[in-house]
Amino acid sequence: MKNTFETIVQGHQEAFQKTFVPAQYEVLDKMAHAILQALKAGNKLLLCGNGGSASDSQHIAAEFVGRFEKNRMSLPAIALTADIAALTAIGNDFGFEKVFSRQIEGLGKKGDVLIVLSTSGRSPNILDAITQAKQQEILTLGFTGKDGGILKDAVDICFIAKSHKTSHIQEAYMTALHGICEVVETILFG
């Protein structure tokens, strides 16, 4: 068992060393500033993902709405994965590919920011969400892994975790998203 855990941690460390390099810090800085600009203008964040990434999108939305580390006013963020009635109705009536794009159509507006999480970068419902967001002039930020898939070229700004292992991809982009939360919170609230 000890060797298993050592291997897991070594894989995590290798993924982080390959991922968190100067070019990626520039990507995260651009993302944080885009989010700041949107929030200062009175716009909101929309987040989505599938499976573990669905939970991660809810987690990050909660960091903005509740708090990250500072007691401060709430910031507008909606996880499109949280409304089970909308997800099941849209999935039933329009197909699973539309579960996020239909919500963006109804809830999103020009100037908002869509944050998509997809470890493969190939999820049809995520790609459809990006297409819908662009039609509404919503900035798209992608968090993915592996080779970035189709997502890397579909979004406006993309963070790619340099790993092929789903858990390490998710660990890397959650670290990146927590970093963005901290930057936004610090700049807005001191």
C-alpha cells in the first residue's frame, strides 16, 4: 500500500511540475483579470462540467458566492450542474448535449464568463455550451488536460493540466481555480 501512495504522490508532483510553468501562470493571470473585469462590470460567472468536474464546478461557484478565505460580499456565480430539474428536463426534451447550452441561453448575457471543466476536452455538452456562450458574447475559459482536445481551440483562454490521468488533471485545475479565487478575492476586497 505504501508504494501505491508514493506512486500516486509522485504522479501528482510530476503533473504539477509539468503544468505550473511560466506560460501557464500567464494564462491564469489572464483568466483572473477577465473574471475581475466581468465582476466589476456587474456580470456573473457560469460554470459547468461532467462527473467529478460537475462537482468541481459547484465547488468553485460556492467559493465565489460564499467566500474563499475572506469574509466579504457574495460574488455572482452559478454552477449549471446544480439544478437537477433543469438538467433532467433539458436532457429529456432536448438531449444531454444541450443540458448546459440551454441554461446559458436563458441565464447568460453578454459580458458574463463561462468556465468549463473537461478532463478530455471532448465532452459534447461542454463544446455545445461554448458554442452557445460565444453566440451570446460570453467569454469562455477552459480547464482541461491531456492534449486539450477540441476544447483548447474552442475557448477564449485555456488552461491545460499536463497529465493523462484524470485525477491529476482535476487536482491541477482545482489548484489553478483556487488560485484564481484568491487573486480575485484579494484584488476586490484587499
